[in-house]
Amino acid sequence: MTLSLVHLDVALAIEPPAPDVLGSADSEPSFRVSAKRLACASSEVDRETGAEGFTDPVMQRLSDALAATKAMHHPHSAILVDALRLAILTRKASRRTVAGQGQPESAEGDHEGRVCRAVRSLQKWRLKRVMQYVDDNLAAKVTLEHLAAVAGLSRMHFAAQFRAAVGIRPHEYLLKRRIERAQELLQQADVSLVDIALTVGFQTQAHFTTVFKRFAGDTPYQWRSAYLAQFLPLPPVGARPS
């Protein structure tokens, strides 16, 4: 493809590399670019901006914008035209690269604006470190930044990969582990509900009760009562209720 940058007085010719110099499938795509002054360029320059039936909606919008800008009588229209031509070139090069790697192009532009890449799961060794950190710090304030740092990833990448591996968000996992630890402590009748709430990282008993009921279906008091009732001695046979 060729591209003329009128404002810069340059014509660019972009070609894919020869088959004998193509790298492996994992290597970065490359193109051969040559430049000439517009006065020396061939008459076919800028042929990629002509009318054609675009199936890519992004290319169609860029082409329409280019035609409209060319029709403008504005002192800076040449700069705008060059910018649009560069955008068209970039779009064409990226789509040809995708097609060359064996990935089909969507007739609707792959639903622009939507994420098309599948998020990979968090690696097992990273996941193990994060889970151990959570269990060791249930009583402390644990933030997404802390967990991402333990995993050695950015917050955004960690949150997405953790959810792909575990099925829930990091914060939900933290709450789940706190409630599971609280259930272990609730099996001891001599530990107060306030102490349990503080031990598993809740600042107030009210918040602890709300979250516990969401996960367990009962309040901490109801759950403990039902659990301890299993171990109460049965009344003797024939005994009358008092």
C-alpha cells in the first residue's frame, strides 16, 4: 500500500517482508517502508484512500472523515488529512497482520470497543502465595494493592487473572475466608461475638453479622446456637418436660 502525506511532502510505500525473511509465528510482525518526495512519487500514490467497499466499520468511518476533510477549505486541513491517512495506514497494517497470523477478521470489525482476548488464569504459584497471605492476615486490613503486590502483578491484571482462576473477585474471596475462619471460632462457646468479629478483620459486630448472614444464611448467634445444640445431652427416656 502507498500513502501520501501532503503536508510533509512525503510518499510512503509499505510492503510486507519477503517470504524468505519472515520470522517465526511468535515474532513481531514487520513491514518494509520506503519514502519518496511527493514530486518524485508515482501517480499511483495514495491509492489506498480511494473508494472501496470497506467491511470494517472503523475503516469506513476513517474513509468518510478523510473525504470530508479533503473537501474542507481550512488552513490546517492538510495536517488533518495526513493524520487520517496515518490512521488508515495503521488500521490496515494491523488488520493484515492479524489475517497473516491465521486469525479471521470479523465482518463487523470484531465488535469494536469490546474485549476479545480471553483472560488467562492466575498462575498456581502466584495463587498459592496470595491465598497464604490472605489466611495469614485475616485480622489485618487487606487491600487489592496488597494482594497484587504479593502476586507480583498490577492491580488490573491481578484482579482479572484471580477471578479467572477462582471464579470470584479477590474481595469476595477475602470475605469468604473471613467467614470460614469465623465459623471455626464460633464452635468455641467461650469466645464472644465481638472478639470473633475483630479477629477475622471486621471493625464492628454489626458489619460482621451482615456479611456472615450473606454467606452462611444465619446470624453468627443463630449459627453458633445450631452448632452447639448438636452436642447437648439428650433428655432421659420418659422424662417429663419441666
